[in-house]
Amino acid sequence: MAASSRSARETRRRIQQMEAKRAMRRDQESRRKRDNLIAAGAGAAAVVLAVVLQLTAFAGNPSEEEFAAAEAGLSSPSASAEPSASPSAQATNGPNIPAADTAAGQTFTGELVLNGSALGVELNGTDAPQATAVFKSLSDEGYFSGKTCHRLTTGETFGVLQCGSPTGDGQGDPDYTWGPLENTPADNAYPAGTIAVARTGNNAYGNGTQFFIVYKDTVIPADSAGGYTVVGKVTSGLDVVSNLAAAGITPGSSDTDGAPVEPVTIDSFSLK
């Protein structure tokens, strides 16, 4: 009887151990699935945040409120950049904006000098007459001399240098906005060497004085207004921008979008 009792106790003990091991395995499996789910969610959130922040790249810089909302809620309040920037009902240009017909059908060539190094450039007045008229006028006035290139992106498929803000921090001039959009890529693809116009998000008449140079093939999703006006191209010296990009960006909230480590100044921008 004693032997039988010991055998029964041993059997119960083994069953309890097996049940405990099964429970431990179930708990470990549950934790593993939960951790994987959290990791996947975090990865998806990071991708969404990266897209949100990239979509603001060509509208200048987002406001602090917009940036905080993007970081916290992972949704873009708008792709606007200036504090007062919101989609505008404007559909005409003011008298301070040069007329498109001053550049229509013409090609202008010249140099953009950054930190003492020259890029050959060409603006296309046939495909983008309004944008070409604006940038020809600004260059003739000497507007760009001394301005900076405040923003650099270094993503794998998102490489641009953005320049021309009147304040040097990505803000625009609310009294100098214009449209419409012209020569926007149907496939949202901007090949290396493209020169395009920065604008307020979701606003076809939100172009201003800022432009961006694409130094490697880049895809920029269109917003509700469309894409970004391609005004011209770099014909030589694109390696100048690539070398600036190689120096990297200053540490910040994004690993691939920020101010260039090496400050970039426009020495001159001439067209003829």
C-alpha cells in the first residue's frame, strides 16, 4: 500500500511538472507573439512617421505643433510648412510675380555656385514657363546670393538639397507665392539632377522662392494638389551636392532629414 501511495504521488508530481512546463511554454509563446507584434507595430509606426516627415520636405519646415502631432499621432495635420500655411483658394498670381510669357518657349542656362563650387544649370521655359519666369527674375535681381540651403535628405530613395528660404530656416515669404503647378512627374519620380520648386503642402499656388536639387533618383509622393514643378536640371557638377550630402546631416529627430553638417551658402545664381 505504501509503495502504491508513493507511486501515485510520483505520478502526480510528474504530471504537475509536465503541466508547469506546458504553462511555461504557453507563456513564453504568448510573450514572443506579443513582443513580435509590438516590434512590428513600432516598425510600421516608424515607416509611417518617416513618410509623414518626408512629405513635409518640400513645403519648407513643419511647425513645432505639426511636428509634434506627426510624432505623437503618426498622422499629418497637413503638409504645410509655414505657421500660416494652409491650402489657399488663390488661383491667380499677384502683380509682383513675373508673367509666364516672359519665359515661355525659352531655355536659360547658367551657374549655381554653392560654397565656391559651380553647378551648371538649365531652366526649361517650354515645359514650366511660370516657374522659369520666377526663377529667372529672382536670379536677375540677385535674390539668391547669400541665401542658404537649409535642408538635406539622405534617405535611400530620397536625396535632395533644398535652398532659397528668405529666412534661412525653411520659412517662406507669404507675399511671394504663385502657381500653378507645371511639368509634374506622372509617376512621382524625380531623377538625379532634377531642379524642382518647393511649395506649401496641398496648395497648387503655394510655390515661392525655394527650390530643391535632386542628387540621386528620388520618389516624392504627390499630395492633394499634385506633384512638384520640375523647372530644370543640373547639367554639370552634381557631384558638388553629392559630396555635401556625404558629410551628413546634423543630429535631430530624423536620421535622414535635417540641416547639412556642412553649412551650404549660395554664392551666386546666374542665368542667361
